[in-house]
Amino acid sequence: MEQSCDDSEPPAAPTYWLTRFVLLRAVGLIYGVAFLVAIRQLLPLIGSKGLTPVGPYLKRIAAALGSERAGFWRLPSLFWANHSDTALMVVAWTGFGLSCVVVAGFANAPVMAVLWALYLSIVHVGQEWYGYGWEIQLTETGFLCIFLCPLLDMRPFPRAAPPLPIIVLFRWLVFRIMLGAGLIKIRGDKVWRDGTALFYHFETQPIPNPLSRWFHFLPRPALKMGVWFNHLAELGAPWFVFWPRTARHIAGVVIVLFQGNIILSGNLSFLNWLTIIPALACFDDGFWARVLPGPLVRRAEAAAGRAEISRPMQVTGWIVAGLIGFLSYRPVRNLISPGQIMNTSFDPFDLVNTYGAFGSVGKERYNVVFEGTSDDDSTDRAHWQPYIYKGLPVALDRRPPQVAPYQLRLDWQMWFAAMYSPNRYPWTVHLIWKLLHNDAGALGLFAGNPFPDGPPRYIRAVLYEYRFAPPGNAEGRYWERERLGLWLPAFSVDDPRLLDFLESEGWIE
């Protein structure tokens, strides 16, 4: 009697050696950009002579909570121990150096933990300059990366396999990021519901890039299709990141393509680059083997062939999964709440957060331009010269630059400030004081100094409405604008109003 048998073997379980390799390199790159921004901008923003110095800020936090210890547990940061300018730069440069090590291919748990602690320290003292959703998104992503690595082995392909629970937690992260962004749009503004949001978004977004005007003038049907693709990527694709392989890969591709389209159309700091990272956890080594160089794929295969089981990594992975699951209660409750909020942390270490972007879309673009004059006259008859931002529009014939993934933090805050009164942004008066003294730090936040031979006699801030000029216009302009009025009146260095305000805020004595 013949024995029948099936010689076919069940499909091998997916492996994630290449996934880990790509994830860690990508996170190292984003950390590198973030710390480079800190190196160049921390001192003029929050240094001892910055626009909003960190020292008085920590004192206010400690006074409000009762002690520095309570302040630390509310906003954990190394800068509670030392917040000197030297300390700020040591943290920033150390973070940048370690980021380069990770990008080069070498990472382990302590290295990733130090990067996480250093950046968390900056975020928690960065005040409104660091009040963006991608800051806590980077700390959450960086925290997961700690447990993707072995404890000591720094090789690109160590002996221990990536813990599957951590890979799943990356998918949980991208699920919350995408779904939170989709829900806040649907709930927040009818232009997302009627498909007209992109009629305005490319023109009114914080910092347009060289392609933003081209996107803005696309045919209206194409812009409406863009909105529907947005809903597909944010409200549909996230549900498939936990599905079997094919559906998960399709969801990952949709999310990556969507984020790539946003990268092409604007300067949203490193937000979209960072959001791509957890989406990469949708792909296993079988996918990466088709897109990465052969030598790299063979190294991953060799590593998988000699892999050893690391029980400490496995146990730690499940413990972290349990912790994240426990801390996910409030973010999930927020997601399903009709009063959903976005970009909020629910724990002191920013481990599990809620995200969202552009819950409402402005239909007009306002911009505050600082202007100075050396004339004795402070009226409109004087010869006023503008301070040119590095990213925000000022000159009408200047094409928007490509900035992202780098972030111009002054420009971002001035985009918000233009939609409100100066009372909400008192540091803008401090900025005027610094410009009246040709302060090198403050001037470094702008593209240049219109008064290189000596500070101006007066500084004011003027509110304009900007619009994209149609392509091919005879004047060769990228922008059109209309003056709306003074946002801050003209101040001189000895103006009593200016001096009294700065003294009340503790910025001068």
C-alpha cells in the first residue's frame, strides 16, 4: 500500500532583520536633524540670553508645582540639574554625535536610551518652540527603538532577532498617528468633509516649498482627489497594518506614498519623514529583499541563519508591550471621543501620545513682517526695510525654499502668531528689543541683517495677507500681498512702553 504524503512545507514565518536595520538608520537620521536644529537654534531661543530663557521657565514650573523635584517628575529633563548655555550645547552635540553613530549602522539599547533621554530633555524645556506633535512623536518612536536593539551588541546585524512585540508596537504607533490625523480632520473642518481643503492648504500651510504653488494651482478636480486620497490613507489604511502580509504591505505602501506626497508639497519639518518610520514596520524581510542591495540582504540572511534566542530581549519586549497597552487607554479614549484633541502627551515621559494635524485649514495666509528704519521718523513716510525670514514669505519675488526636514522654529511660531494678537506671543516684543541692539543670536534666526553698519532707530511689525501669484505672471512674482495694518507699533530702544514691558517679563533689569 502506497503511503501518500505532502512534501510541501508551510511558509516560513516572516523575519524582520532588514526591517530593524532600516528602522534604526531612519530614526538615527531624524534624531540627527533634530539635534542639528538644537545646535543652531537652542541658544537664541531658550539660552540664557534667548527669547524665552530656560532658567526663568524652570523656576516658574518649580514654583507652580512646589519644588524642583515635583517639576522634574512632571517634565523630566536633564536640564533641571544644569541649564547653562554650555549644558544646552553639550546635550545637543552629544545627541548629534550619537545620531551619526546610529546612521552609520551601530546601535544598541544604551545608545538609543541616551538619545531618547537627551531629546526628551530638550523637548521638556523647549516651551512653545518645541510644542509640536512631531517632538513627542520622536520621543515615542525613539523609546520603542531602545527595545529593538540588544543590550550591548552594536553590530548592524547582531545575533539576537528583533522582538516581534516591538515590531507590532511600531504598527500600533502608525495606526494611532494616521487615524488620529484623519479623525481630527473629519471632525474639525467641513472643508475636509466636502473635499475642498486642498483649495487652500498649499497656500496657507506654515512654510510652503518650491512645489507648493504648483500644487495650489492644480485643477480643482485633482485637488479634490487629493482630499479623498488623504482620507484613504488616514482613515482606511491604518486598519490594515495588523492584517496578514499582503494587506499589511499594501497599507504600508499607501501610508508611505501619502507621506511622500506631503513631503513634496510643503515644509512640515521632519513630521512626514518621521511618520514613515513606524509604517516601515509593516514590511518584512521578504519585502525589503526586493528593494535593498543584494549584499545587504545576504548579510541579513546570514544573521538570521546564525541567530540565537535572547530570552531577556523577548521578556523585555512583552513587558514593554504590556506597558504601552496599559498607557494606551487614554489615547484610545481620546481617539473615539467627539471632543478629540491632538498632539498631546498623557504621561510625563511621552511614551504613548495622541496625534493629529490640520484639524482646521485657514483660507487666508497672514504674515507678520518685522521692519526697521534708521530715520528719525517712525511713520509710514520713513524708509522701512524688512527682516527677511529664512522660510516664511516676505519678498514677493522670492521662491519658497526647501527647508524640511530641517525646522525653522522662529518661522513656525510667527506663522501661528500672525493669526493672533501680540498679547499671546509676548516674546515678539523681546525680539524687537534684540533687533534694536543688532543681537547676533536673534539676527541668526533671520536670513540676513538689513542694518549691518549699526542697529536701526525703530522696529515695528506689520501684518500682511499673502497669496500665491499665478505662475507666469509678467512681474515674475511668487507672491501677492495686501497690508492689513500694524501688528506691533514702532519702538525705539529708549521707548518707555518697551522698557516697562520687558522689565515686567523679567527680560531686562
